[in-house]
Amino acid sequence: MASSSAGKHAGPSAASDQPTPAEPSFAERARTLMHLGRIGSLSSLSRKQPGFPFGSVMPYGLDNAGRPIFLISTMAMHTQNLQANPHASLLVTQPDASGDPLGASRVTLLGNAVPIAEKDVSEARALYLARYPNSRHWVDFEDFSFYCMDVVDVYYVGGFGVMGWVSASDFERAKPDPLADVATGIIQHMNTDHADALILLAKAFAGLESQEAAMTSVDRLGFHVRLRTQDGMRGARIAFSREVTSAAEARTVLVEMVAQARQR
């Protein structure tokens, strides 16, 4: 399944005359998920039981290309495994997933996890400590080493029926969504204070009449809503009238769209 076509996996439009709203590519969504995540499941190839994967919880940092950075003790099984074979995978799941975990987003990175060269350790150290400041108490111990995963392939799952491979080059070129760190606040504000506006937006821009509406996700290109209609619960994607890059811009565009919806 191709990963570069945004919006193709969002399902049919709510109304036949409604165009399919644009969505971030799988590559961008994968980078966003890696940005939001802090801990994944790292699997290396067992040296003790050749051919079997060995997985455990692993905090990670990120460099500018989205490559995970690990701080691993020499006592850890992963150190023994990676020294024998650098092939590894890292599974990261949606941090705020609730309800059915199979409906949440997750991404698996495949790559080679190798020790970071001495000349690059200081940069890796700074990136790692930016995420885990408490690690400063042991980051410089002699029995800890920094590893970096050189990504060779990526598999992204956005929920039921939304999945596909992302090439390493597309993953590297993509950037986390600019609303990633403020999305939760936007969603809470809209659902708490502007549920009536979401009902209006769904009718005007998705062609769906509803009695209740809740925003479930938001990104630079638009947002998803969950609607209670006469026919039951429905989901819809609504595109912003223009791309946004901040919470302030999202608020401005939403206010404009509500005004437009009221005029229709």
C-alpha cells in the first residue's frame, strides 16, 4: 500500500459531493508520532537464541533526521545482541491511546543500531538529555554507550484499515506536524467550549447533520470529528481553509470557517 498519497486512506467522503480532504502523508504522520513518543519497544536479534527477536522497553531521543538515539548499558542484553548483529526494530505507539489499542496509531522502524562515533557523542548526549534530563545522573557512566538506529524502512499504522510502508528517504525528509505539541490543547478547547461550532462545521464542510460532535485529532491541514447522527456514530475529516502552523493560526482559521458556515 503506497504511503505517499495523503488522504487516500481516510475512507469515503461523508457526502458524494464533498471532495476528499487532504491529510498529512504517512511519512509526516510517522515523524509526528516519533516526535510525540518517548518510549518504544526495541527488538534486537538474540545472541543466546539465534534467530529469535528479543524485545524490551527503550527510551529514545531523536536527531534531525528522525533517527532514534539510545543510551544502553553494557549489562543490557541489547548491547550483546547488537554487537553481534545490528539489525533491530523499534515500535512506538500513540502516547495518549485509550480504548481499543488496535485503533491507535503506531509506527515500526527497521534499521541498524550501531554505537555512535566518539566525535558525535556530544551532540547525541545533548539531544538525549533534552528529552530525559534525569539521565544526567548516569549518562556519563563508563558502562553506558550511545547507539543510533540508521533507518532502512518504516511501517506506519494509523488505525483500522490505515497502514502502509514509508521509505527511509521519505521518513528522513518529512517533518513532525507543527501542531503536534499543541494538538491536545486545541482538541480539549474545541470540545469543551465549542461543541456547537463543530456541529455547524460538520454540516457545512462535511455534509453531515449531527446532534453531537467531538474533535478527535487536528493537524496542519485539518481535523477529524466524531459525530452522533440519526444513523449512528460517524467520523469525518474536515480540511482547514488554509494550512496552519500554530495554535493561534488554527484558532483564526476555525473562527473564519465558523463564520462561513453560518452564512451558508
